[in-house]
Amino acid sequence: MAEPVHIRAHRALEGRRKRVGRFTRRTLARPHRTLVVPLLGGPESEHALALACRIAADKRAHLLMLAPIFVEAELPLDAHFHDEECELRKELARARALVESYGVSVRGRIVRVREGQLGRAVADEADATRASLIVVGAENESRHGFRRPFSRDIWSILHDSPCRVMVATGIGNGARTARSAA
């Protein structure tokens, strides 16, 4: 006598669940090979870079630093920004020295983006390098509640990312005032 249809469907569903569970465990256990760090300036970005260096040194991963040039909508993306590019190259060289002090291999790249479209550029670079983690430093803007805790660029990174994103906010204002009061 043949099995009823509902028993066969239940067995097929259990098999799919086991395969999805194995895939999820393998994916989450996969070591980080490449980490992407957008350099947005400020102490939060430096904190994110140091955090990414510690993760990369621990996991023997590579780092890709992205330094964005924000191009206004009226200008073409390939417009000349000699002064800005020189400043970003200096910033990348300083950050490269910090990363190499951790014993991590690093590459730096300057990307040109429009305002609010940083996430798409970071996602494209992360996808091209098959990055497993994006570490971004962001100022916490939630002084008036949690309606919009991050800037538009951080939201675009979170929305467009092809992999996991770690947001490093640094030391909060409450921790600073508690330290200074002590």
C-alpha cells in the first residue's frame, strides 16, 4: 500500500529543512575572507577601521578600504577633483599604515558617488570582491528617539549590502559623561 500524500509531503519538507539548516550553518561559520570598510571621516570611522583590523587579524582576512568622493548632481561622475583625490590618497596611506601594523593585507580605492548613493557603490565593491562583512562607522543621530538613528548614506549601505554589515558607533555620549564625572 502506498504512503498517503500528506506523509510524503511532510518527509519532503523535513528534507528541505535539513538542507537549509546545513546551508545556514556553513554560511555563518564561513570565515571572513574580505572585509570592506568605507572611510567616511570622523572618530566613528576610525573606530570602525580599528575594529575591522582586529577582526581581519583574528580571521586572517583581507581589508578593502573605500574612500568616497561625493559628486554633485550637476557634475559628471568623472569630473576632475585633484585636490580632493590628493587628500583622500593621503588618508588612504595613513589608514594603510594603521592596518598594516595589525599584520593585515589591505587595498585602498577611491570611489565616486552621488549624495545618498554610497550604499550602491559599497555594495558593488563588496560584491566584486566577494566580501563577507562590511564594517562602517556611523555617528548615532538618535538624540530625539529612534526614528532615524543614522544618516542617509548609512541607511543606503544597510539597504543595498550583499553581505552582513557591522555598524560601529563608537563611544556614546552617556559613557563620556559618566567617565568625566568619575
